[in-house]
Amino acid sequence: MSWFPWLFTLWSPSALSLLLLNAMDRHTGLEVVQAIVCSRWGVPINKSLSQDGDVIIGGLFNLYYKRSAVEHGFTKLPHYEPCTGLELESLKNAYTMTFAVEEINRNSTLLPGVKLGYRILDSCASSYWAQQVALSLVGGGAPSCNLTPSTPRSAAHGQPGETAAGQPVPLLIGTSSSTSTIVVSRVLGPLSVPLISYLASCPCLSDRLNFPNVFRTIPSDIYQAQAMARMAIRFRWTWMGAVIVNNDYGHLAIQAFQEETRGKGVCFEFIETVLKGTIVSDASRVALTIQASTARVILVFCWYTEIKEVFLELAKINVTDRQFLASEAWSTSDDLLQDLDISKVASGVVGVAIRSSTIPGFENYLRSLHPMRRPDDTFLREFWEKEFGCSLGATQSHAASLFPAKGSSQKASLPLCSGTESLEGLKNTFTDISQLRVAYNVYLAVYAAAHALHSLLSCPDRESSSENNSSTCSSPKHIKPKELLQHLNKLNFTTPQGDMFYFQGADIPAKYDLVNWQETPEGSLKLVLIGRVDGFDLHLNESAIQWSTGSNQVPVSVCTESCPPGTRKANRKGEPLCCFDCIQCAEGEISNQTDSLHCERCPSEFWSNAKQTACIPLQLDFLSFNETLGITLTTVALSGAAVTTAVFVMFLCYRQTPMVRANNSELSFLLLLSLKLCFLCSLVFIGRPSVWSCRFQQAAFGISFVLCVSCLLIKTVVVLAVFRSARPGAGALMKWFGPGQQRGSVCLFTSIQIIICVTWLSLSPPVPQRDLGFQGSTVTLECAMASVVGFSLVLGYIGLLACTCLLLAFLARKLPDNFNEAKLITFSMLIFCAVWVAFVPAYISSPGKYTVAVEIFAILASSYGLLLCIFAPKCFIILFRPEKNTKKHLMAR
């Protein structure tokens, strides 16, 4: 709001202060200032409500609100006509002040021996008239340009008496707007005259440097904005609209709201402004904006007159699904609550309201008011005649002198009052005390003034006549506003309602009511108390709220639905922070909160669950006998062992036949035994790895295969030796390859492998270890090779024997014989070598438990290759070609 900067272009506060402080006396200075003011702004209504007393306090109320329209052509100095239209709510507030003063005067302990008086004037909702009447009150004069402060007047109720008008007031209660309070404070600040406002809520007034003489019984707007922000956060309204009045009230409030919600994820889709002078076009624009918006909750910081126009426009276009959050400026407006045209639009409004309280005895006081008992109360006369539609003829002549001529002619046409009219059964804004909000602030302001006066007028020891004590006492007739200001700053008392009251600088502790507009059977709206604000604490009864939807379900107003646990928020480029996408957390990452900004990686040995909401211990994974792969490999291994056993039994049964005897039956049986061990050793690799299983499986594998390959190598060497011995001079060769030498050679080759295994397993054996390298919900339990050298030596030794056997078998493949076993050994060793050459890269690249499966597959494949290539042809001849199982056939070339 512009605090009327042009006001100070006519004369600045500093110039005015200089004038006031340099005047010969206080009255003379104020007369000069009043003359300047009157020359610019004319004369306000010459009416007052006053009561004589030892100490007079002043009151400023907006008793009239309809200002006459005056065109300013900028060709002469501005002039304003007095305003009309009695404001009943303000009139009730004024009588609250009179009631509080009379109640204090009846209190024998608060101001003993001191009668408190008052002088109440109308400021006409205008900062310039508020300034003029404030100057007249402080100077002790009348608000008239043609009267001096010393002009004698009749002492009467309703017309300033000699004492009431002539005695300057040391303290003012008012005004009812921040603008007027700022203007009046700047004028009266150099005089240190305290100003206690009951309705000025601008945060700027908390500045003690610029406004040292201002106090107020209403909290700063900062607190109501913070309370509304906490409600938005509580109900998770992250996507809102705002309608504010285009002045400091609206802009400072929305700024405070945004500061309170900063970092809490609350965004505004729009912030629309309205102004009283252009409200028709503004209301239409705002209504269309609300209709087009996706925000379901609308924050409103403006006066009831502006929001009423907006509501009417919304009703025209049938927008009834918005939830409005109201500021205290309109949250308790009867004008809105009783308007049936906007009831559908405004239903469910939740707002912050000035706290209400009861004032015992005030209702009886109001209803007992009567013009007969207060004949000079012009405000009561006007209210009475307007309310009852009759004229108080007994005092017609006196009333005519107070009203304009037009008003007098209207009164003359009214019938005379019968005298039986009473406020006892009357129901209107004036007599309604169910919600005493601003009135209670006025009540508190009067008591604050009284307690400050009590503190100022109290002496530590009234019976002592010492100069020290007498210097601390003030006389009611010589109260200095500056001293009263000091006592207000230190004020601390208990109200008649039992509440602690004190000022924190200019402010009182923040206390508000939380209200809700609920539908009534008649179609209008009623005000329901749903909670309160006490400082920073928000006490809210959510179950008592009836929302705009007509239910108890809290409205949802978000740009994007909240991201559930297991996802994270990803902002959309170029859009507000409240508009985002929900991205699923990657595997191994979690988010366990709603609207999480980041996904957190699980610690080692933990993995995310299926929903990515919690880290769970990794499941141990190993090749077990229960899974499909384990069952398959076990079946293949046992089948191989069974076939080998069957071949062994067959050879044992046919051991006397040429086919068995011709191919070194002893080594054949030993070879079958080693093959069976090869098949069975693969089973050791299946199952949960343990310390002993890790050691045994590699040893069993290495020794079994060396035994197998050693038998084949010796068989091949014997074949070569037999054919070499048939040459002349080579007969002695066979003595080196007799049965004993064959068995010894097999044992020698096998012993070397045993020594390698024992050394390896003694120095650095494989141990069970959890493999975290493979990302997943499981951790592989495997036998880790602590020494790659040991494993390489085992494989390398097997490979050396296999390659040697392959080479010798390849050389012996064409030896003349009808059944040359060297050919079978060649094919078998080719398969063996091919399998183990392919094993190395497959073993290295296989993840987790599949490493073990690759090794088992290599063992089984090579074992089956040896079994089938060497023994299958022999078994076929033994079983299905017995005619070829003869010495003659075998020896044939």
C-alpha cells in the first residue's frame, strides 16, 4: 500500500516536528499545524463521544464510511466533504471503549482516586482526517478550522465539555488501519504521544526505530501469514493460487507466506492482484484465472469488499470447487456469510481470524443504551433513528444543529419515537457479541492504557514526603506522554479474563482463531471455530472442518502427486519445483520417504527389495542340489558314474575275452575306476561351500583326472612299445613296460599331482567367500582361489599329461592292427583337450555360481568324452558283435 507519499510533499514530518518542537507552547504549535491541515482537507464531522475525567484518553474510530465523491481537477487545492453512513461494527467498537473506561472507573484497585475519561472522534476511514482529529485530541481542541482549542464549549455527553475538549490527551487508541496509524504516528512521534492501535497489522509498524510510539493489540500480519503457511504445509497443499490486494498488506503477507514455506515444496501457480478502484475488471480477470488453474486451494489476502466481487464473478461462471484460505481481513465478514449469491462458492472457507473473547457485562451495557439516558450522544441518536425508523422529536432542534440540512429534512418526515423502543430484543451487527474480535482488541487497548497510567501515577511510598519519592510520582493533571510511553514499554498485567498481557516491542504475542465457513439449512453460511494459533503452535481440530467439497476429506492441491517411497523426484525443466516426475530407484538403491529427492545406495551385503523401499540382507547364492541347474548336473554326474560302473561290471564279466585282455585289462579297470571318481568328484562342487569342501573339491578333481590321464598315457606308451618291440633288436624294450612298471608309472604321475595339491592346500587353500562383485539381490558364496598359482599348477599338470598322451596317441593311430586302441585314445584326448581349453575363458567370464557350473560341466564333458570314446566301441563289440571278440579277428591286419 502506498502510505500517501504525497501527504508529505505538502509538508514533511520533519518540518512538522520542527514546527511542533519550536512552538512557544504545545497548544500554539498544534493550532498552527491544524490550520495547515484544515486548509488542505476541510472539516471532518463535528461529532464526538466524550466523558470528563482526571485523565482523558483519545479514541479514533471509523464511525462513518461513505465518503462523498469529489472531483479533483488539479486546478485548486484538494477538498473533501464529510462522509456519511454509520458503521455499526465500528460504533460497537467505540462503545467497547466507553464500557472499558466505565468498568475501570468502578475498579477500586486499578486507578484509585483517578477518574478516567475519554474523547472519541470519527476518522472516516481516511488517513488525512485521522491526522486532523488526532492533532485536535492531542492539542485539546475541536476538529474544526474555525474554532481554536481554547474556545469554550458546553460540558455534556456527546459534545465536548470545557474539560474534555480543553485538556490534551496523553494517549490515543486507534486507528483502525495501518495507513492511518503510520501517518498519525509520524506526526505525533516527535511529541512521544503513545498510539495503541486495535486493527493496524502492517509488519512495518514493528520497527521501533521509525515508530517508537506505536503499540497494537492485534498481531502483525507476519504471524497470520506464517500460520496460513503452516496450514498449507500441514495439509500438503503444494500447488496454490493467490489473490492479494495490490498494496503493502497483500504484498508483505504473500512475502511472509513464501518465506515460511521456502524449502517446503509449496509453489504458486498464479498470484493475482486486485484494487478497490478497479475491482470490477480485476474481479473478472481473477475469476477467469481461477477457473483455468489446476490449483484447488486459493490463498486470499484482501478486504471483504474485494473478495466479494471475486466470489460473485466465480458464481456467475459456476466455479464452486475451490478451497479458499482466508486472511483475518475477511474471514469473519457477516456481509459475506449472509450473502446467498456466493454461498456455493465460499462454502468451506478456512481462515485465520482475530482472536475472540467474551467481555462480561458488555451485552447488557449495549442493550441498555438509550438516547433518553444519553441525550447528547449524537452517534446513538443517529443509530436509533435509523434502526427504529422514528424521530426523537424531543431533541429535534438540538439534533438539527448537528446534522446537515438534508439530513434534517429527512428526519422531519419520520414519525416520532414512542419511547418504548429498546435494544433488548434487537438482533443486528451492533448487538451481536458472539464474536467479539476487534472489540476485544479495543478493550485490551483501554486496559493497557489504564495499567500504564496506574504504573505512572503510583508512588513507592505516598506517605513519604521526601524529594526523592515525590520526584517519582506524577499528577493526573500533568501527565507527560513520554513518561507514559516508557511505562507502556514495560507493561505486564493480567486481563480481567485471566490472560497475561504484555508488549513485545510494538506487538503482542500472536494469537488467532481458526474458523471455517459451513453451510446451514437455510442456505447461508455460518462461522465455526475449528482451532487456534498460539505463537508458533497451531492447534487444529481437523474433524470439525467442512471443506469446499462438502465432506471431511482434505482437498488435494498439487501439481504432481507425491512420489511414493521407492522413487525420487526429478524436476521438469522450465517448470516450478512443485511440478516433477517420479523416477523409480535403480536396483540396489532405495528411498523410504515420500517425495524423496535422492535414492540412497544400499550398503555392502545389502540389496534393495522389490519395491526399492528398504535394504534387505543379500541372499546367499550358491549352486545347490535343490535348484534346477544343480539337479541337472547331479543327475548327469550320477548317470555317468552309473554307466561307468556298468562298464566296469561288464568288463569284469568278460575279463577272459580277447577284447578285454588285448587292451591291458588292468589299466582298463583302473581307468574305469578313475572315471567314476571324476564323475563323483563333480558332486563335491554342488552345495554350500565350506572350508573342507573348498579344499577337497579341487584336490579330488585334480587327482582324479591325473589318475585318468595317467592310465591313458601308459596305455598309449604300452601300445607304442609293443609295436616297437616287434622290430629286430628291440626285444629288450618290453621289459621296461611290464605290469609292474605300468602300475608304478601311474602311481608316479599321480603322486606328483598329490604333492602339488598338498602343497597348495597347505600354503594357500581355497576358502569360502562372499562375492559382492556381481550386482544383484543375492551374494554368491563361492570357493575363492587364494592362490591362482596353485590352481594353475593343478590344471597345468593335467594339461601336460593330456597333451603328451594326445601326441603319443596321434603317433600310434596308424599302427597295423584290426583294433588299434590308440585311435580311440586320440579321439578321446582331442575331446578332453578341447573341453579344457574352452573351460578357461568360460570359467573366467562366468558370474557367481555359474563359475562352479562351468567347472562341473567341463569335468562331466571330458569324463563322458573319455568314457564313450574309449569304452563304447568295446562294449558294442562285446555285446552286439561277439564274432569279432576273437583273437584271430583282433590280430588280423
